[in-house]
Amino acid sequence: MTATRIDGKPVAEALRARIGRDVAAFVQATGIVPGLTVVLVGDDPASQVYVRNKGKHTTDAGMKSDTILLPADTDQQTVLATIARLNADPAVHGILLQLPLPAHLDPLSAINAIDPDKDVDGLHPVNAGRLAQGLPGFVPCTPLGCMLLLEGVIPDFSGLEAVVVGRSNLVGKPIAQLLLGRNCTVTMAHSRTRDLAAVCRRADILVAAVGKAEMIRGGWVKPGAVVIDVGINRFPSTTGGKDRLVGDVAYAEAAEVARAITPVPGGVGLMTVACLLSNTLDAARRRHGVSG
């Protein structure tokens, strides 16, 4: 068996195109342009690349994109004051605090300061609670993208056994909730799970979000499973070329066993920004009472 490659590019492109059409309709109906503001603290090169990418796709979709750049030595009070100003600005519909923050800052208090109805990253405790209770709210972008990719290969989730390896607030916990909401039987596994390989082999849907390069081997994958690899592990080039990126799954091994699998790069990562745009449009719609 050779697994079907779940290509994130066409799915993300189709989603961005639909969002562009929906933004145009929203602007025509209301005269209001949805606005996303990213707060970037410090000069982390990877974060700068991500923020530029988000800005380009936001403007391409017809939305307003702003970035607030704060120096690396910014104190907590300044970050909180910046967020408070954005909360009060009616032209800002979505606020995204780019993580990670410099080590001296507390990301949790900063995230908690964001208006939950502008929290398009879906990390505020109010939105986490809404997700847990099945209420409308913002879902973190990466898990949302994972679900869209899964929907392309799985017609009916009911009764399937899903294993999520990783328990972060950004990916592991929210995708477990999303899978529960689709009537899967969900196991959350992590670095301290006993006999992790055996737990993974039970999964009809295996989501790897543990942050350890190629930790999940082909022998951990149930024949015919669908594998979603969220990991992005970077290895600097020794020859001056591009860095090598690998996921949390040993792709070549797993592809011999799985029914379908996401590559790294080219899989889940492409969906994250598209889902951020979707959340931003939804925030503008809710703010102005427009149905989607």
C-alpha cells in the first residue's frame, strides 16, 4: 500500500478564493472592510516570515492587514496596553499575538487580555470553553485546517478511533475536541503515555502534534489509517541551501502503511493562514450581525 498524499495547497487555495468572494460580498453589504492586526514582539526571523505571509494573504483576500512591531525588550504592561487599544478599535475585527514571545513576557496573560470576540487565533480561555461545550466560538487555526483536510478523505467520522499525540492548547487539545464533536472515540496521548506505539496503532485517525522529528514510525501506524502530521521540525542546511523540514511522522515509512497522509512541508502548514482569514471574516460578521 502507498498512501494518498493529502496536499494542503489546493485545499488552502480554494478556501482563500472562497473567503475572497465572501469578503467582497460583506464589504458590498456593509461598507466595512474586515481588519486583522498582528502584534509582533521582537525580531525572531521565523516569526517575521510568518507575519509577512499572513499580511500578504490578508490583503489578497480584500481585508485590511496591520502589524504592530514592538521591540524585544518591551515590557508586559506595554503589550497589555497595546492589546487594550486594539480591543477598543472598531476597525480591528481580529487580533493575533504572534507567538512565541520573548522569554521575559507572560504569553498567557497577554492572550487572556484579548477580547474573546476578536481572538481569531482561538486561544482565549473563553473560546476554549466554547469549543469544549460545543458553542460557537473561534477555533485555533491549525486544528481547523486539520479537520478540513480530514474531511477531504473521510466521508463519515462517526465511530472512528482517533489518537492525538500531543496535548498543547494550540493543537492537541482543540483537535481532540473537534474530533469528539464529529463522534470519534478520542485518545489523547503524549510523551508519558505508556506503550505509545501500541496506542497509535489503534488509530483510524492519527494526529501527530508532539514536536519531535520523525518520532512516529511506520510500525506505529495502523494499516489503512489516515495520518495528519502537524509537526514542523527544522534542520539547518550544512551546504548553505534551504533548511530541511520534517514532520513528527517518519513519512516514507508511514506512507507504506497508511491510507492517506499529509506531507511536511505542503500539508497542514498551508491551511493555517487560510483558516486565520476565515476566522477574521467570521469575527467581522459577528461584530456587525451579518450571517455567513
